[in-house]
Amino acid sequence: MFAAKDGILKRDPSRFSPHTIIPSLIRLRTTILDVGCNAGYLGKELKKREIICDGVDKNIDALKIAKKFYRRVYVRDLYRPMLSLGQRTYDYIVFADILEHVPRPDLLLKNSLTYLASNGRIIISIPNVARIEYRIKHLLGNFDYEPGILSPDHLRFFTKKSAKRMIYESGLRIQTVIPTGAGMQLPFFNNLFAFQFIFVCHIASSLRESVKKTKTQGKMRK
């Protein structure tokens, strides 16, 4: 029932995939932190565009591959929602299909705010458990783990609505929502057909000062 996890992942080349959409959202000559980078398929694409990438993952074998595309890689167990990256900041922090794999995605998001540059953006992609085929299966009383949205290594499941709520409660405000897969081709029914939703976010204005204070205190301790 439960397959092994933490393998080496490959890039999905589809133009409707987050692996293609997310790089298109990132400006040239910026810095990004790729949280849950695995073997670096995102960094490989971004390096071609003079974008400096750092990566975080707990999969040491995957990070050995990712090193070719990233300036730095950090071994971190994301079950502990503390990135512990010192005083570094980034123009973008990317969570590409990783938050559903950790027990407290909200705390991981909150911790990441410390590492976001002024006017930076956090980009999140999250699988959509409310796709039409899963609605039908759940209505019939079926909840079977399988590769994809109901992967055995997913600890959390989100609809568009619940993902928005988590993001908001983590201190972020959503700038743009992009459906993936068939949801991108059928925008009027994206809740039913999107495989994931991509959220482009910024820090809530009410939190900017407290985040800035946290960064300053960190520098003083150093």
C-alpha cells in the first residue's frame, strides 16, 4: 500500500506542469531558494537564465546531483520546520510540490519568511485533492493511495480553498493563482480539473516590520 519515498525525481516537460510554469514566473538574474529541490530539475532550468539557486532537501543522493546546478545545497529534514540558513535572503523562495509531504507546512512557510528579501515572492505549488475524479471516488467511499495527488508519501491534502487558508494564516498574501494541467486549459472549471494550483505570494504588510525586526536581531546576535 505504501511505496518507498524520497527517490530521484525527474522533470515533467509538459507546458502545463509546475516544472515549466514556475521558471517562467522568475525574473532574470535573481536569487532563489528551492525548498525540497530533490535532484535539481528546477535549478537546472533556471541556471540557463543566469538565476542563482540554492537548494534544500534531506535526500543526500539527490543533492549530489543537484550540486551541479545550485550555488549551495543544504541538507535539512523538512519535518522540522526550521530552515536554519543564517542571514541569507532570496528574491524568490519556491515550494514546488513539497508542502504536502511535511507534517506542519504552515510552520515551514512561516519560518521561510525570514529568508525572503524585501519585495520578494514565495511561489507554492500544491496538488488539488478536489479534482473531479477524486470527488467521485470520495463520494463513493473510496480513498486509495496511488501515485500522484494521493501519493502514499503525502501527509497533507489540500483543496484550492484550504490551501489559500493555510497560506493566509502563514502570514502571506496571494498575488496570483495559476491552475496546472487540464485546469489551465479549462479555466472556468479549474477547481475540478487542475492537478495543482500555483500560488505567487508576498508577505502581508502587517508582518513586514516584525519580519524585518527578526532579521535585524539575528544579525546582532551574529
